[in-house]
Amino acid sequence: MTDKLLRAYGEIDDRFIEECLAETDSCIDGVLERDCGKIVRVNTGRKTKPAAWHRVAAAVILVALALSTAYQVNAQFRQWVISIVRLNGREEIREQHMPAASGTTNSSEAVINVSPVKNIDDILEVQYVTAKKPVEPYEDIYVSTDRGKETYFSVQNNACVSIRNIHSFKGTICWQGQKGFANANVISYQGKQYVRNIYDLYRGDREERKIRQKRFLLSVDDTGGFWLTLSKESDEGTYEYPLRCDGDIQDISTAKLNDIFRNIRIDGKRLCNYPVITNWEKISDRYYCALVGKAQKTAKYYRFDTVQKKAMSLEELTKQKDIRFVRALGNTMIIGTASEGTEEECYDCYRFDLQSAEKKELFHHVVIGEEDDETNEVDRVAFTGGRYDLFTKNGTTYLVDELTGERIKLEGMDADLNTESVLINVSGDKLLLSARFSENGIRKLGILDVPERKLYLLERKNLTQSEESSVHWLTEDTFAIESDRKNGQESMICQYRIR
């Protein structure tokens, strides 16, 4: 399952794919930002962790996306009660002893240490990975950087296990008269393949750098199939065009690109020839949608039929004008439009059933994302990218089911938790909330388990010299809090697993 970037939502989630190295400018101390499915802290006067990797927006519509889980509507949803469970085992993060006799791997002068597993109330397991070099989790494996070179390892039985089966996919690709540069590592481990795109736009001579501005980003879908997405920026806007790779992925020169959107036209013009194509969503194996136009400001959403090779305006399909964002959820489209008659940037959100063509309003005149509103006069929704969202009205928070429209009042919701920023796991059944970053890191975590109907609250205190910088899901039941010290040259990851 890959992470989808809901660019219009102002957040990234559901694993849409590609990784690219981005540089982050300094900002106000303590500000939280959405970043490739993470909640990230930005500090004053220095840049954030340089090893932060970002998912490319709509990069590959086709990376097994779109919550392939078949969701069932729960007729008893209205009767649900969310129980608040405060964990007794407060977590205190202390300095780890390095090097250690066991659970350690050496790479040149750097050391990676893995702590034993610690249990918290038989609900959570936590393990600490510390290193005297940049280290970050990547799905369920780890990436370490030493003198510009990346190596990969997993954590097994409190020890680091090096991953050796790594293939480099690097070179210039030509398609439709356009040249783009590809640079990715394909990591094979325990029957699974991982793709890590590497950005080095500033290396090489002037002509080489010019070619590198057009990138072919590699990804792998749930079936093990590979895709290359041509990605570039222009004065008109963002261009992202996915191509299926049918050739031998081991050799870039023999990679055969298959355009499944070939011969699809909008107003007589081939889809691939539009200067703006972005915000892709996969609806099914047959249908996709994306934002298309001659310029970013005037672009509109279209649905594409890859069998009949047709494009249809979503405004025409849904009878809804001024569509600002869309998201596929099973056989349902979640649609956001600008609210009329409001001075603030507010939205109306609808659920549109693609089979019955039924449209139902989910939210009316709501603000999306983080905004300070101490008066609670504005309704606010925190989209997770999955089936469930958090909705705040008059200071009260509700869990909202997008498929049914039902709302559950979260009684006793902890005021320390930041309900404007919430992350959902791959399966869409667990939500992760956190308090805002402080000098002692994230003081409180909330894990909302929807099937169990429980919100677990964990108090924690970071007693180390590491500064916590981000929190994000890794897999179905694991999430991590990343921190660093010495300007990002040393790392610590607190990895949690829900038992």
C-alpha cells in the first residue's frame, strides 16, 4: 500500500509513493507542518533534519493506492462509544549507552544501537534506535547515511541486520521527445521490494543539471509492478505523468514504458500534452482522475476511462461546480468545493457514489487544517486521507465516518492532543494524534483504534539531548517519533508497535 498525497487537503496520506529529498526553510519555533504523511516540527534559525524524505504529489496514481481495503458500512455505528484509556506506564526516554555489546552494527566510525523492547501496559511495545549518523525509518526497514552513501538494515531480535540485495536504477530516459533523469535504489528484502528515489539535482555540469530538472520517479505497486512518473515544474504548474514499466527493471536501457492513458483526449488534445497534470487518484483498475489544464489556476478535474479511452469532467459527472479537491474512497468520491458567501477560506465537502450518482453533504462551511480560533466560531475538519476524519464544532470533537456520514462524539477528549493534525494508518482503522512539540518532545500521544472503539493516551518525557522533529506511521501497527542532535549528524528513533 502506498501513500497518497492529498495536496489540496494540505496533507499527505495513504502512501502514494515516490521519495524525493527536499530542503526545508526555517520557520517559527514549534510550528507543526504536514510532510509526507508526517507531523513535522520546524524550528527557528536552523533547517530541519536534512535527511527528511518527501513523497511526491500524485506521483504515481498507480501504486496500489486508494485504500484497496473493502470497507463495510457499520449499521451500528450510531451506537458506538469511544472509551478513553489512559495508560499507566508513563514513558521516559533516557540516553542509550553506545556502543553496546549486542544489538550493534558498525559502519566505519558510526555506530547504530538497538535497545531491548519495552512494554507499556501490554498495549504498546517501544524500541529505541540510536546512531552516531543520520538514520531514518523507511516503511519497516531503516536507512542510514554515512559520508553521502546510503545503506539499509532491518531490526531483528534487538539487532541490526544489513540488507545486501540492492539494485541501482540510474540514468537518462527518453519519452515523447522529453529527457528525464532517474536515480533510485531498489531494495529487495524478505520477499518485498522497496523503492527509494534519490535526488541529486545539484551535481554535474550545467547541461546535466538541466536534464535532471525533469525526473522519472520510480515506484512499485502492490502487485510488484513498477511505474515511472515523469515529474517536472514549469511556469504553468506541475506536470506528473505515470507510465507503467513493462521492461526489465534491472537495466534502465531496456525499460519499456507503457502509457495506459494513450489516446485519451480532452477537447481534442492528448492528455500527455497538457502542461498541468497532477493530483492523481486511482478509482479502480479501469478509472482514474487527475487535475488537468493549461495552467494551475484554471485546471479542472477529469475522470479517465482506460478501457474506452475517454475523459469526462468531474463537474459534469457530479453536477458540482468549482471543485477544489477530490479523493477516491472505494467506489466513492470525496469532493471539496469552495463555500459561497464566506470571507474565510471555507469549504463544503460531499460524498458522491459513482454507481448510484447519489451526492450527500458531509461538511458545510468548514476550515481545513490548522488555524488558531480560540473562539471556536468556525467549524474545522482534519482530514486523514482515510475513511475517518476528526470534526470540531463549538469546541467538541467528533469522529466522522465519510462513507456513512455518522459522527461519534469523543467524550473526555484530552485537551493536550492536537486534533487539527491527525494521521491514519495504511488500513485506515487507527488514527494517531499527538500533543504539540515542546522542549521535552511530544508530551502526549493518542492512538484511536476504531475497531476496538478505544482511544489510548500515553504520557511521555524525553530526557535525552535529542530534539524530536516528526511523528508518522510506518506500517499497519507501528509508528515512529524521529529526533536528532548535532545538526542532524546523530539520530534517535522511538518505534512503537500496537500489540
